Amino acid sequence: MAASSKVKVGIIGSQFEADIHAASFQIMPEEAEVVAVASPSPGHPEALAKKYAIPRVFHDYREMLAEQDIEMVTIAAPNYLHAQMTINAANAGKHVVCEKPLCMTLEEADAMIDTCHRQGVLLLYAEELFFTPKYVKAKEMADEGAFGKVYLVKQSEKHFGPHAEWFWDVERSGGGVFMDMGCHGIAFCYWFLNRPRIQSVLCQMGTYVHGQRTKGEDDSICILEFEGGARGLVENSWARRGGMDDRIEVYGESGVTYANLHMGNALPTYSESGYGYAVEKAPATKGWTYPVFEELWNYGFPQEMHHFARCIRSKEEPIATGEDGRIVLEALYAGYQSAQTGCRVELPFRPTGVKRPIDLWQGNNDA
């Protein structure tokens, strides 16, 4: 395709994350356009197509991959499907944007990366925190020396649980909140510190609130030790009531910065009757609430998809790749193992017999 033409995109998935992908491409439409959506759920892809004027609908993503004009697919499907979908897309000659976490096992990650390299297509890792405006600004200041040598980076994401049922099912998700959101924090700390090697992982987790709903952990704390001496602290919860809370803290020898993703982009609001929508995962809108504006932009999703489309046209070098996703997955492995043993786990860490990362915590592996 000509460098001046828009990248034709197909979305695999039709619910919450797929909706974000479709909306993001429309917010920044200069580089790409969504021309197809595929999902096996009856009525769901049709609804998404109608909402965003997407011209083609498929109930089998493999049929969508046969469309010659589609150059890039975004995968917004359950974790256990990521690897096979990526491999199939790469073998069809499509560039791939895969949602986090990359996949379920390190063997799958290696197969995904190898297949994409062999087929000459990009494997792009959808980590929006690399594009979140507040967090990007914090990194720019750190790289300019604003805080001196950074010795601690904290990232926290907490709410009362995910949207889709499959997240609660460890057979399909691979784990609980650490798998779902710990991957964000690990990737963020690694990226913020300019990708030093992760030396060790120490993690604690438990199921405190949602034991009737999931076998997965609903709260986790993770400490990363990086080459060069810096540490990362990642806190995640599905047990926090009141809607989404996402924030970072950066500590250096000569400065500090804090960023709360929503506060500062919210309107302090009191309502006795309630209203439609405040912020992601907010359960109600009566009383005091903090509705946000330009939510997807504040998260960084449109900027992320815009960047990925430019990478397809060789206008930019990828910021987030399959290799990044694999590094995060290895740290997730180490975190679950650490939570099981109560000890720090050194990297590299490559256990055998793992089907799901959570098995390392629950003792169902040969490590």
C-alpha cells in the first residue's frame, strides 16, 4: 500500500476493549480506518459495526483474515486466544496489535514473536500507559534529569473488578488481577526507567473479596528490582470500591512527581438523582462523583493506535513490541512463583510445565 494511504484495520473482538479500539481510530483518523470487525458472539459485532460505521462483519476471524485489503488486525479477545490468533494473522500477512497481556505462556510468546518475524509483519503490544499523556510527561521530565537518578517508580491501578466474565475464569485469563493489571505496572516501570534488565521480582497476593466468583487473586503487591539499582512498586486490586483509581509516583535523588490519571481530568460533581456515566468502572453516580472528560485521550488509546498505524507505514519505530510483552510475561511468571514461595525470584526465570501463570502461585506446575 502507498505510504500516503490509510492503514486498513480489522478488529477481532466486539465488546469493551474492541469498542475502545474502534473509538480510538475514529478520534485520530488520519492514519488508519477500521473496515471490519469479527466476533463469534451473536449480534455483538453487528452492534459495534453499526455504532462506528464499520462496513464488514464476520463471525469467524479467520474469514476476516482472508480479506486482501486488511493490513493490520487488533486483538481484543480473551488471553487464551491471543497466541493462535496472532499466529494465524501473521501467516495471513497481517500486522498484529495484541492486547495485554501478550499471551498465557512463554512458549506461546516465543511462537508469536518468531512467526511474526518470519512472515515479515509487526507484532505490536498494546500497552497504553506508554502513551498516557500525564505519564509521558513524567517520563519526559525524568529523562531531562528533573529528578536526578530515579530510585523508585510506583504504579497503581485499582477498581472493583473487570467488565467481561472471562476475566474471572482463570482457564481463559491465566490469572487474576496481577495478570490483568499487573502487566500494566510491570511494563510501565520497565519503560519509564528506559528498559533496564529486571533482576528480581517479589510478590504477595490473595483473594480477599471475590472468592465466590473467581479462583484468581483479587489484590496484589509486586516489587521489581532493576539493573542499576532502581525499584518498581506495582499495586493492583479488583477489591477497591468506587470506580477506577490509576496513579504513579516517581522518586529521584533530587525530585519527585505524582500523577493521578483521573483527578485533574474530572469534574467534582454532586447529584442526588444520578446521571449516565462518570468514569470507567464507577458503579453509581449518586452523591459525590468525579466524571471525566476526553477519557480515552487521557488514557492514551487514540495516540497508541495512531502510533501503531504509523509504524505500519514505516513512519515511526514501534514503542511497544511483542518482545516487550514477553519481558512482562516473564516477570508475571516470577511474580506468581514468588507469591507461592514467599521469596524473591531471580530473572531469567523459565519454569517448565506451565499452562497458566497463576498455576505457579497455586502450585500446579513443575517449577
